[in-house]
Amino acid sequence: MKEPDLQLIHLEDDNGKPLSEKELELQMKRMLRERKMLIIRNWLNTIFIVLALVAIVGVLIFKGGERGLYISYGIAVLAIIIKMVEALFRMPGFRQ
């Protein structure tokens, strides 16, 4: 059974030859970009969860025909749009 690769930056290629400075720099840039995307995705997910909870509470509190119910529906739609944007960031070809 193969052990998981715990090293974040690969110093050698698949043949065991050391990587050049340029290749190491590209790895670092890629890692930083992925880290930034992860932070953005986490913030979007947090906003989605908060808005979804607010919408659920609003739907439970307000009765049909009340203005608050329609506002809750609007908040729910906004939460879904934010989740769709977050899902876009997970798509492999999106970053190119």
C-alpha cells in the first residue's frame, strides 16, 4: 500500500531528477493560488450557510402573504446564487 504524499512541494520529478528553480517557483505560485481560492470558497460557503439559515427561519416565522415571507424567499434565492458561484470555483477549467 502506497503511503500518502505528505510533502507539499515536490523537489524531484517522477524520474528522481531535481526540479529547476523555475519549476519550484511555479509550484509555489500554484499552491498560493489554490490557497486563495480555498479561502474565497470558505467565505462564500459561510455566507451561504448564514443566508440559508436566515431564510429558513423567515419561512418558519412568517405566514403566507406577509412581506417577511417574500423577503425570506429572496434571501433563499440569494443564498442559492452564492452557492452556485462557489461551485463555479470548484470546476477544474474555471481558473484558466
